[in-house]
Amino acid sequence: MEPFVLLLVAQGPTYGYKLIGELDELGVAPDGIDPGMVYRTLRSMDADGLMTTEWGLEGDQPRREYRLTEDGACALEDWIEVMHERKRLIEHFLDRSRAITKTQGD
């Protein structure tokens, strides 16, 4: 969940409830997003210095606003590299699986 939260917070200051909706739209968790898990992740990332939080207003509702720190931006860059490598591995796996399927189909 951390890389997705970092990515969404990097797009600009946001609130927990909005993040939950965006994570759900991305399909991060097939069975739906657990709000408690999101808030635990946010608190942990705040404690680790990856983001800052402060109280703000959305409309007339007080909400905790999350912003990415420089360390958070560096962590996101690290995750981007990890995701590119995972993509490469997945593509390699799928290419090989197609070759096997094609061979078995002949």
C-alpha cells in the first residue's frame, strides 16, 4: 500500500478519506480498502518522516491534510525503480508462459 499512498500524496496535499477513495478506484485491494489499514499506513509514514500532517478544512469539515516530504519523494523514487523491475519480471514471466502455451497447443 505504501507506494500507492506515496504516489497519491505526491500529486498534492490530500486527506485520508480522499486517499481511501482513490486507492479503491485504483483497485489496490480486490476486496475493498480497509480504512484502518490506510490510516495506520499514513501514521507510520508520518512517523518515518515521509510526509507531514496538519489539520485543515475541507468545506466546513476539519480534516488531517497529508503532504509529501523530501524523504517521501525519495522513497517514491525508490518505489518507482522497484515497480519498473517488477514490471520487467512480470513481462518476462508472461512472455515465457505464452511460449509454453503456444508450444503445448501445437
